[in-house]
Amino acid sequence: MGSILVTGGAGYIGSHTVRILREKGAQVVVLDSLVTGHRKAVPKEVPFYHGDIADAGLVKTVVEAHWVEAVIHFAARSLVGESMTKPDLYFYENTAKTNLFVSNLLQLGVKKIVFSSTAAVYGLPEIVPIPEESLTNPINPYGLSKLMIEASFQWLEKAYGLKWVALRYFNAAGAALDGSIGEEHLPETHLIPLVLKAALGQRDAIQVFGTDYNTMDGTCIRDYIHVLDLAEAHVLALEALDQKIDSGIFNVGTGQGFSVLQVINTAKKLTGIDIPVIEAGRRSGDPDVLIAKVNKIEKTLGLRTRYSDLETIISSAWKWHKNNPNGYD
Ligand code: UFG
């Protein structure tokens, strides 16, 4: 049996996907540079290669040693703010290196790939919930770095027969239900981990970035999907490529949105801690509302989210943060 190569398998979404793939009996091999990933997030039994997707020799070794037949490609930089100050880094790490990596895969005869894209490709959406065919107009280099790869895949398919699925993630959140793996970014910028760090007393308070948005309580609304449901979407995408569905783009979210204050209030309730809140100004580049239209992924890939209610998202994340106050260290 061939293996699934997971790049970025030591990262947040990658490590949860590795776990789900193994539960389903797949052979998995991980390639991760550990620039942002954590070695401890990958079980010891999983073959692990420490290195770069742009290292053609290493990619050849891994593909040949493990009979790689498909790839789930998570490895990327993913900080929107950093992409604004270092756009060249994002176009190099996310776009140029992925282009080279996929070109090497094709030469090695690997033609199936599931790619991590992002809701950031939409920019400021015109219609909410956002359908996949909406105009794409990223307002940061991170979104553009991913959109360019989506667009390139259509041409690689025509020329070389690449079969691909690009998953446009909305807000990934939550952790494995046993609290053993979870979210750790350095620096952390995401709402739910920051709220829980404030609950643990590791931060003084949670700042609410903007209370004057055009929403019911004035704070931004996002579509939070549990990382286990998001991981499941990758497995379904791989299975669908095996069953010869057409390549394409899918939103991955729940179709439901929650405001920043709803998230904070749910965290207060579930932790039993009166988390200090500070109202702050808007963070630049935040759209009022981002909610996915999800009928395409439900119908074509059969995704049914199981863990993406706000309570399960926050309680699983809380378990991870409480058990691992210093993350993986
Ligand atoms: N927020 C706060 N306080 C904080 C952190 C965040 O109020 O301390 C707010 C943000 O302003 C935003 C919401 O909480 O309204 C969610 O913010 P996150 O940073 O958790 O997530 P984003 O929606 O900004 O980012 C997500 C993904 C990105 C992706 C982006 C697409 O994490 O990778 O959606 O727009 F690029």
C-alpha cells in the first residue's frame, strides 16, 4: 500500500490530520521544516523527515522510500500580519516553493494533492455566506500567495494531469478531544487561544479588536470550524480524488458565524473564569463578517461537521491549554 505524504504534519491542522489518517488505517509520512511546527505533535511511530519542501533530493527520497501516492500539503507561512510586512517571504515560502514542490512531485509520478487554501482569498466579501465562485480579491499577501497556487493548479492539471483539491479554510479552532495535541503558534494571534491564555492568567486580558462593526453586537463574526472536522475534510477530499471527482475548490466551514463577544462569553461560561476583556480599536484588514457557504463540500465530499459547535471547540481547546500551559515545550 502506498503512503500519504503530509507536509506541515507537525503543525496545528497537519498534526490533527495525521492522527485522523492513521485512525482510518492509512500509511502516513510527514515532512516538516519545524520552522513553525512541533516535533512532539507527531507520534513517534510516524516516519518523520525534517526538511524543506523545496529540497528536491529529500522529496525524491521520501516519495520513493514510502511509495507516496498522494500529498496533503499544509506546509506554509500563515500569519496575515507578517505577510503585510514581509510579502516577499510569503510569495517565496508559499507560492514559489509550492510550485517547485508540485513540479517535483509530478516528475516523480505523484499526481494527487490536497492543498491548504484560505478564506483570505476572498478579501472583503460581497456576499455572505460566501460561495466558492465569489470574486477573489485578497487584501493581504498571505491570501494572494495561496490564490496563485490555486490558479496554477488548473494549468498543471491541463498540462500534466494533476488531480487537486484546494480547501479554503475559514477559522480553524479547537483541539483533539483528549487534549493531547492542540494549537500553538509563536507568536499567537488567534482569538480562541488568546482568550484561553487570558483565562489561565498568562495574559492580563483579551483585547476585542473593534466594537463598531456592522454586526449585531458590533464585533466581528467568523465561521469557526473544529480542527477535527477540518482534518476530516482533507481525508474526504483524498478519497474523492481516488473516486475521480473533478478537481476543484471547496470552502471548509460550518455556514454559521459567531461574534468575538459570543466566543469570549462562551469561554467565560465553560471555564468558569471571569476573563478580563479590554475593548480596543479595529485590527486593520479584518472584514465584518466571514461565513462560508458550505453546500458544495457537503454535497460533493459528504462533509458533516461533528465537533464544530462553539462549546466543543472551546472546551477541547481549553483542555489542551490547561494540560499544556507551555504548549509543546
Ligand atoms: N480578535 C480579537 N482579539 C484578539 C485576536 C483576534 O478581537 O486578540 C478578533 C479578530 O479581530 C477577528 C476575530 O477575533 O475579528 C478572529 O481573529 P483570528 O485572528 O482568530 O482569525 P482571523 O479571522 O483573523 O484569521 C483567520 C485565519 C487566517 C486567515 C483569515 C482569513 O486564522 O489564517 O482567517 O481572513 F487568513
